[in-house]
Amino acid sequence: MRPHPVALGSALTHPHLTTDYSEALLEFVTPPTTANWQALQSLCDSHAFVHRNLGDELLWPASMPCVVNPNEEIPIANYGTSNAGMMRTIYRRGLGYRYGRAMQAIAGAHFNYSPPEQLWPALRELRGGGLEPRDFKSREMMGLVRNYRRHAWLVIYLFGASPAFCKSFRPDGHALLSEFDASTWYAPFATSLRMSDMGYRNKTQARLNISANSLRDYIQGLSAAISTVEPDYEAIGVYVDGYYRQLNANTLQIENEYYSSIRPKPRRRDIRPTLALARDGVEYVEIRSLDLSTEDPVGINQLQLRFLEALALFCLLDDSPPITATEQAEIDQRDLHVARAGRTPGITLGVGGKQVEMVEYANALLEPIRALASLLDDADEGYVAALEQCRAMIADPEATPSARLLAALEETGVGFFEYGLNLARDHHNYFIALPMEEATLASMRALAAQSLAEAAAAESRSEPPFEQYLRQYFEAEPPA
């Protein structure tokens, strides 16, 4: 219930420390790096700084939330009184009305990736087809997006870490769930309940079919969702009794409301994503399937980063035909099945209209990814070793993070909340004991102070009325 700590700076303007849905839901953002260890080092430094400024509070280490109060008591992130800040807060208020605030308290890790710039000239020479460099890059990156959609189930299996959660999150349970103890639900063979219909999948968005068959199709699909009124959301109301409940009553308030396993992203962030994509093309992709790794103090590890990098390159370089409506339905069902029951002995998955054994399918997929990992491993950087660890988890489901979490609950004899709380204390102690260079601390303090000054300046500037600001924001349409 406490506000975002002032010592961390302004959530509106700080480039690396902000909030997601709630005042209590921190978001750590790493700058672009050329190596995954650099991203991890940045994440580690940010965590060490945050833990030194949390007072008696702790960071919850799991994707599924700890004991949550009734929906209306979960505090929405507050970004101040500037138009940009108010828009962020109202957007989140709308999410609460649409999906419930408890669902928005789920956390995860997003992996942003773009290949090295020097790859593009060589690839264009090989595949170009007369396209300009920007259009070629966008075409190939959309191919990556399609192939990742096809293979996202493997990431859910390998790195899913949410097979259990507090009963307070879903008091009425679900047919899939069993009772671990008086406070904990779990699904015996689940990998990621976060990625299931108990997490981010919902009925309204399940009806969306945002095609990734071209950048044009993707922009048109998103634009339609942002401009089409949804009757259920219209019933909520937009501006009621002098108070914004949501930005609009459309299927999506803004592009970021689209929950997808992967998103193509533009370089620019100062205009609407669809407009930026139409103007400048795809700069990078945002992979969104990762649960927080409870075993790692920063929520992610180098095994995952190495595997995802190799997988992303495979998705870029492999053939990527258009995805038909039939295939997309099969993809959706595959993701859901693995999230809910991916460790079921002998599990089969729908692939090309047939049922195939998951183990056989996964091992066949790992072969070409391993070949790419060996190319990335020119300095013995651990890519092949990461692939081999993934192969071991396919052979032995008990080695997966989801199985290890359930085993830990069994071994300790405590419920999900108590287990998570003990981990939170351990992680806090780890970061407090971790030495930080004085120069790094000073730089982070200065960045926090600078962000507070920028937020204050934004609030003191003369701005148009919020209604006009909002209208102008949505009037800027991407090219047809």
C-alpha cells in the first residue's frame, strides 16, 4: 500500500527504474547491451541499489503474486499530474476495470533482442529481393515473430516457474487445481499458470487475431483493435462522474494492452507504437513468455538469456511461412496445453494437424538451435552448454524450474506464500551484502534525482487540457 520510494526516482521519467501496473510492482529496465552478461550485470546493479532503498520492504520473487487484497485495494501506479503521467495511470485503471487488478499483479521478465547491425547487409545480399534496408529488416523480423509464435511453447516448458499460487489470487479455484495446503493451489503438471487461462489469457483478447504475416497486417490488426468499440467495455463507461475509468471503450485502449508471447517493436518511444512501426519499421522484438526465476535473485539467469538468443536467431534464419488461422489456433492450444500440463508423462502436442510426442518434437527443434549455439560459442561463452541443459530438462521434467518449485514446497512443508517470503528475505540479504562501487551508487543516486527533477518540470509546464491531449494522441494515425 506504500507509494513508490522517492529514493528510486520518478517512475514516470527514470530510464531504468519504474513501475508496471501497481505502485508496488517495480519494473527494472536494462539499457541495450552487446552481450547478455552485461544485461545481467546492469540488472544486478539496479537490484542492489533498490534493496538499499526499500527500508523494511522486500521484493516478491515469483511471477504469481503473494497474498493479494481484494481488487479495489491493489494500488494503481501513480505517475503524477502531467498529461503523460495521467494517461499512464488512467490506462492502468482501465486494465483494472477490464481484467481485475489482481491479474495485473502478475509479474514476468521480457527479453528484448535485435541481431547485430553487421548481420543485415550479408542477410540482405542473400535474401534481399530488391527491398530497401529498412523494409528488408522489418520483413525478416516479422518472420522471427512468426517463428517465435510457433515455438513459444518450448520456452514455456523450459522456463515456466509458476505451477502454484496463493489461494487469495483465485479463491474459488479451478478444475485444473489441487490443494497443496490451506493457502496454496497448484497444478501437478503445470509449467506456467501465468501463461495459462488463469493468467494473461482472457476471453476478449482470445478473440483477437493480430496477424504477423507482414508488418502491414500487424499494424492494421492492432489499429483496428484500438479503434473498435467493445460493448462490454462500453458498459464500464469512459468518463463517469468527473472521473476517467479508462482511456476509451475500444477492444484495446492502446497497443501495449495486447498480450502476446512476442511483439515487434520500433526504435522511437515518443509516439504511438503503430505509428512508429509504420514510419521506421521494426527495430527489435520483445519476447514475453518468461516467468520470473524464483531461484535467481534478479529473476533471470544466463542460461535463459543464452538459449533465448540462440532461439531468436534460429527463428530469424529459419523459413517462416505465413501463419494461417488454423495454425494460429493450433499454436494457441499448444501454448495453453504446455502451460497447464507440460510435464504430463507422454504428453503430445498438435503440430500440423497431427499429435506428436512433445519430447520428440522438442529434441528435433533443439538440433538446429544447437548448431547456431556452437557458432555463438566461438569464445566458449556457454551457449552449447545452455542448450545441453535444456535438452536435459526435456529428458527429465523433474529438472524444470516448475517441478523444482513444487519439490521445494514439498521439502520445506510450507505453502507458496511462506516459501516466497523466505526467498524474498534471502534475496534481500544477498543484495545488501553485495559490494557496490561508490561510483556506481553515486551515478544511480544522481539518475534518481535527475528523474525527479524532470517529472517536476513536466508537471510545471503549461499543457493543453487532458481531453485535448488524449484526442491529439489518438488522432495521429499510421499510413494506410
